[in-house]
Amino acid sequence: MEGLPEALLAEILKRVTKTSDRNSLSLVSKQLCTVEAEHRDAIRVGRGLKPTIAALVSLFSRFPNLVKVEINYSGWKPSYRGQLKNQGLLVLSSHCPLLSDLALSFCTSIDDSGLGYLADCKSLMSLRLNHTPAVTSTGIFRVAVGCRHLSVLHLVDYTGVDNMEWLEYLGRYGSLRELVVKDCNGISQYDIIKFGPGWANLQKFEFENNGNYWMTGARDPSNVSGYPYSYDICCDSLKDLRLAHFRTQPEIGLLFLLGKCKALETLYLEYVIGINENEMIALFQRCSNLKTISLRLMPVRCEDYEFRTPLTDVSLKALALSCPMLQVVELTFTYCEHKYPTRIGFTQKGIVTLIQSCPIHTLLLDGANIFKDKGMKGLSSSRFLETLKLVNCRSVTDAGIGFIIQAPSLSSLILCECEKVTDDGMAALVRLQKLESLNVIGCCKVSEEGVQGAARSVHYAAEVERYDILKGIKLTQSWE
């Protein structure tokens, strides 16, 4: 190995993508260790990171070409060794001249002084802050002014908000392409409007504000009566929009975005109280490039005085007619008990018609108690459907499984908490030997033996806990 040219060793390292394998490979020879360190462009460290200055200098000096760094102290306890402090960010900024992507999670010892050191990282393009309670608006403003190429900013569980000067500055002079604001109680949906001209360049935006927003009579903490800022702004570049967990009012608040995003390709609306059908229909009629839509809905008192989800088949029809490029559909219904089917504004026929009208390859139905075997039969004629995810669909039985397996392109099936599906339904999958992958999670009448041989790749779990239902994989973490 010592005699191989460096270019060849670098090519070998490029083909080894798993961090643990790269670490092992660097132990083979001194030359490999040196080359691997020089070509390592990303590092992820957790609670085991030694926070002393000497240790940090040694770590970052070893990898001089780092582009992406993630430091995550999730699960840290005071009994563990100390955390990264402000001086640690000074070491990082001075030893990693190529740094462009930095993520800090649960770094409770970092404050505005430490964040100010990042202003010297002139190549910094992406900053993600998750639960950094000592950081205030002052620190964010320093980064905004110093890092002129900043294009991605994520603020999650960010509580140190005392002004919006940083947001207004980024809107006027910055170059943000992606902005995520999640669980930041001091940042309201109305504050976000202050981003002003910055909206014209923004391509991805997420806003989530959790709390008791869904309760009758509950006051949304972000609600501002008589808000004075103008909504006459441009969002022509916005392609990815996610609004989640807040209450708004007609014609004010972040729902103004729905009338301005002509280039939208991905839309996630999760439990947004205040949307109405006319707004959604107008949105669909403007967004012919829409490819992915996820709607998470709960019953509310609608304009027709019915207590149901605010959207009906009229919305689905407009979506089918106006969005011919639609490929992914996710429909989740919460607080829609099986004994009250009218609480879901959609019908089984409306859902099937949508899937048959567009080239949809992935469909998720969660809590769709209106969806039955007849709907599965309708889906079986969908030419493009490749992946079907059914979560808590209590009306689907073995007969429905027999229908859906006839779908010409279906290769992946995920079933979670589908209580009427049994081993007999799995037997139909075994006989046809068609599926590439099958995930069965928390289906009480399906046994582990029953799923064997039902697909080339099979995953089974008797319980729902510890699993990501949408992906069908374990919720585990590995630290690099």
C-alpha cells in the first residue's frame, strides 16, 4: 500500500462511503491515514467530543479540508465531560478555511460570542442551529453580516429572540435560498413577513409553531391583531413550502404564500388551522409544476357549519386537473374516528380518481377510515403506482391486499396498524412473488411467519414503537 500513488489512494477512498470503514482503512498504513485525512470533507461528532482547546486543535488540524461539520450533544448530561464552548468555534473557524456547512445541536455552552467567530468563515453557506438556548438575535445578526454567502439558515427550538433585525438584514442584503423556522416561540408567522425582498430569492421555506393551537378558543401565540406589514411581496422562486402546526386568519398570516408560489414543486401543509378550500383550489390552478403534496388534516368547524376536515373532493379534482406532474401524495387524517366517517371531507372515490389521473408513484394514507377494499380495487389499475403506505387504515382487509397486488408497477408495500389484514392476505403476496419490499408494523393479525417470502426484502415488527412509520426503518442514530 505504501507504494501506491496518492491519486490512486484518493480514488479508493472515494469509493468507501461508510465512515466506520474509512476510519478502519486509515489504520492500514501511515500513507492511507494521511491521504484519508486530507480528503475527508465532512465530520459528525457527538457527546464523545473532547472540548479542550488542545483536543479541538488536534481534531480540526488533522482534517484541513473539512467542508461540512455537525456537532450534536443530544442526550448530553452534566455528568458527562464538558461541552464545546465559544473558543471551540474560534478553533473551528481558524482551522477549517473551507467550512461551508455547520450544524450545532444542543450546544448549550455556545452563546453570541462564540457565534460571532463564525463571521470569519467567509465560505460559510449553511448554518443549522437546534436548541442553542444561549444564542440570541445578536449572534444571528453577526453571522448574517459576516457571512455574505449564507444561503441556508435553520433555527429549531430557538428561544433567544429579542428582535428581528437579523431577518430584515438578510431580506435586504442576504442571499438566503432556504429558511427553516421551527418551534421558535419568539418568531411569529407575522414576523416572517419582515423578510421582505428576500422572499424573491427563497427556494425553500418551512415554518412550524407547536403548542395548543388546535384547541377551540386557544390563542395562537403568533397571532398579531391589525398587523401593519405589507403582503405585496414576490415568491416566484419558492419551490418547497412546509407550513405546520399553527392557526391563522383569512387573508393575513403565512397563508398569503399559497397565492404567490407559482413555481411550487413540493407542498406540505400539516395541521394548519385556517386554510379553506377556495385558497387551495386557487393554489392548485397556479402550480402546474407541483410534484409532491402532503396534507395532514383534522376536523374543524367549516363554513358550511359541518365539523370535518376543511378540504373535500372538489380540491382533489382541482389538483388532478391542474397538476399533471404530481408524483407523491400523502394524506393524513387525525381525530377522525372510525365511527364518524363524515369527519373526513374526502371520499374514497375522490382519492382513487386523483391517483388514476396523475402519474403518482407513491401514496400514503394515514387514518383514512373511509378507504376500503373497493378503493384498493380502484388503485389496482393505477399504472404508475410503485409504493403504497397504509397506516391505521382499519377498513382494508385481505381482499384489498389481493386487489392491490395486481397494480402493474407496485413494488413496495408498507402496512402499519391495519387491524383487518391477516396472514391470509400475506399468503396472496407469497403466491405472486411480485414485491421488492414489504414492511408490516403493528398489524395484530399478521404473524412474523406469515410475511416470510412475501417479498424479496421483508421487515416485520409486532409493535409500532421505535419505528419511523413512513420509512419503515428503525429510529436509530450513528455517530461519526
